[in-house]
Amino acid sequence: MIGRALDILRIINLQGSPSLVEITRAVDLPYPTVLRIVRALVEEGVIEREPARKRYRPTAMVQALSYGFQNHDALVAAARAHIEALTRAVHWPVCLVTRVGNMMVVRDSTSTQTPLTFDHYYPGWQIPLIQSASGRVFLAYTDRERRLAMIDHIAATGSKSVVQMLRDFEETGEADLIREQGYATVARIPFSSNPGRTSSFAVPIHANGTLLGALTLVFFANAMTPEEASAKYFDAVLGTAQAIGREMESV
């Protein structure tokens, strides 16, 4: 029940003000189950129904609950100058992303520092694990035993469609391909506030042999394909990720 409620809260946070039907489609649960959980979240004060529409949005209580989220930690401090320099060089926005539970979470971003963006990825922005370039590269560079354990955990708490995507990722050997090429891509990102208008590719960030997160370059989908973007910018993005890793090794 708690896992399902958190999934619904994430969807509402990502989509802004979805309807019950849109929430039901996104979490792949029966409508009566979604209705019951949404009513419980309303009663707890973390979401509210818009006065003029049958749509739901987060309340200020969600922001209050997030105060404990430390967005200025050592990784952000180590990365900030590097991601700013990368955006100045390539002009596209860059996101520093880490895994939190079943999601990837933006820890820092340069999306406000360039006009070449449709979305501002503020710290705390949640990104689906298997549907994002950062999540896919994180999964690929996670050792197989831990990856399978993650899939089992998500199977107990996540939607059936997400679990199937995770199992497909494992069974098709996509993790091996991502590690071989050094990056993961997603074309026409479906979960942003402007679905389908941007694409991305991501590389892993390591320090002292530990996988810390991912560095993601976001670009206009109509400007180039993910293959073209990775061919053009891979060295710069990977070099930045490696520089961040070296900074973290000295912390």
C-alpha cells in the first residue's frame, strides 16, 4: 500500500496535475485502487484536488517533507564547476543524477544557464529508472546480483509494466551493450513537461570503484538523434564525469 501510494505521489509530482484516469494509466493499477489511494493522500494533506477541475496536484506539505533532502552534498559541490564548464562548452543543459529507491533524482542541473532547453530540471526532480538514460546507465553499471535484487524489490512494489521493462532490459543483454559503448540513450523523453521534444544520453560517475550516479546531456530531439549527440559530445561528457569522480576521490 505504501509503495503504491508513493508511486502515485511521484506521478502527480512529475505530471503536474493529472486526472485519475491519467494516474491509473501511469501506475498500471485498477481504477478503484487508485481512487482509494488518492482519497487517502488527499485526507493526509499531501495532494489536493484542483477547485475547478478533476485533477490532483501536490500541496506545500510535500515541499515540507523534502527539507531533509540534502541537495548541496559533497557530490553536488564536487560537480558544480565541472557541469557549468561543460554547458559553456557544448551549450546543452547537463543533469547530475543519482538513484533513490525506484527512481533517479536530479541533484543539480545547468538547465537554467542555457536557452537551449524546454525544461528546468530542478534538484529533486524525479526520473523513472528504466525509462531514462541516467537510469539505464546506472542499471547497466550496477553489478548483476544487485541489479536482480533491485528488480525483485521493484516487482514487489512497482507496476507490472515497469517490472516487465526491467526484465526485458536484463534478458536482452542491453546492460552489456551499454557498458560496451559507455553510455545509454533515450530518444524523445516521454516523462518531461514537454514530452517527446527532448532526447538524452548519460554516462556513469565512479569514484574509488563505487558507482555514484550519472551525468546526463539533454538536447532538442529535432536537433539531432541520440546517436549523433553521443558521437559529438561523448568525450566531453565522459571527461566531465571522470573529473567529478576524481574530485570525489579526494573528499
